[in-house]
Amino acid sequence: MNTFSNKITLLRKCIPLLTAIALTAGSAHSFAEKDEAKEGSERISISTLRAPGATETTVKTMRKKIGEADKTDRQTQEKTQQKQKRLQKNDGYVWVDYATVGFSADLDGDGFFTSVSLDFDVDTDYEAIDVYARLFLSLEQGPWIEYAATDNFLVSAFGDDPYYVDTDLVEGFPAGYYDLRIEVYDAADDYLLAIFGPAESGELSYLPLEDEYEDSGYINDPVIIIEDNGGGGSVGSVALLALLLLLVAQLVKSRKSICRVD
């Protein structure tokens, strides 16, 4: 009778240990699943565009699979585009005169913003030319990731006519310090006409940004849920029961245990 009572006491003492083991295993699996899903998840940004001289705005959403646009090495990409830039220096008929950046929406107060506003002025020696721009962000010397693109717009040699782009970084932009680059293309033949980035203006470097998904104002702190979906992936009640049954079987065979009975 005393032996049976001791085994029951032993089992009760081991239950917290087994529960902790199951929770730890489930947590590790949950974080592993999150890391694996990140590669296939989407990078999403929503931009409000206003062309020079326009009173109306256009809203564009850009969605790309994470990993598809990240494979180009930044150094190789820059060498190719700088070469093209040097080839067109003799022409020099289109250039970005200036660009300014602003930030907003930092609901968790961590110093990283989910909205970035950009206005830039494209000038030309010609009377007028139709162009469009592609905008890129680079996280801490990583690859350039396109986050917005304008419609075709007309630039002229007369006056100051900036283009305005206000962007909400929705998902796929982890917190960090970003560089920003503007690429201007000829709308007629997609030829790269001008590049304007950190090398041309320090204002386009070291931008503290993050997406809305990471901002605590949009989501709660991560909660780990351990469940059994029948797929053999999660450590849940079935695994915990199996561990308890294994312990009972070992107790029947022997009085020895990893748990010390006082």
C-alpha cells in the first residue's frame, strides 16, 4: 500500500516537469514554423501618389513574395546601375534635383515608424518628358527592395514640380534602419535615366522604419498556442499523455525514478 502511495506521489511530482517539457517543445516548434513561413509570406506596402501639379491622388498596393526580390546582391545591383548611370552622364538631360523624407505612425513609441513620406523633384534640360519612378528600401546594407512605383508623369524644365509618395509599410519590413533610393525611367522605352539615393543625399539613409505588423499598436504580444492539429507537427495533449503513460510504465517496472521522493 505504501509502495502504491509513493508511486502516486511520485507521479504528481513529475507532472509539472513533464508539462514544462511539453511547453518548451511546443514553443520551439511554434517559433520554427514562424521562421519557415516568413520566407513564403508577402511583403506589402500601400502608397498614396500625387503627381506634379495634380490635385487628385492615386492609391497603389504593392505585394511581393518575400525572397523573390531579395536574391540580388546589393553590390552587384549597384555596380550594374552605376555603370548605366556613367554611360548616360554625357547626356545628363534628366536628373533628380532633391528629395525629402518624413515619418509618421509610431504607435508603440520605439522610434521606428510605419509610414514614410517622400517628395522628390525630377528636372530635365528638355522642354518636357514623360517618366516614371521606382522606389526602393535597403535594410542595413541588404538588397534593394522595391516598395513603391509611380505612374507616368510629365516633367519639364520650368519650375519646381515635386512628386509626392506617402507609403504605409504593412508587412514584411522588419524594424531597422533603411536606405532609400529613387530610380527614374523613360516612360517611352523603360531606360534608366537617373538614380538618387544615399550617395546623393544623406537624408535618404539611416531611416528608422518598421511595418505595421511589428508595431504593437496593431497586434498583441506573441502568444504561443500549443494544439494538436492531427498533422504530427505540434506538441499538445496527445504528446503530454504519451509522456505520462511512459512514466507510469517505468514506475511499474521499477521503483527507481529521476524524481526523488522525500
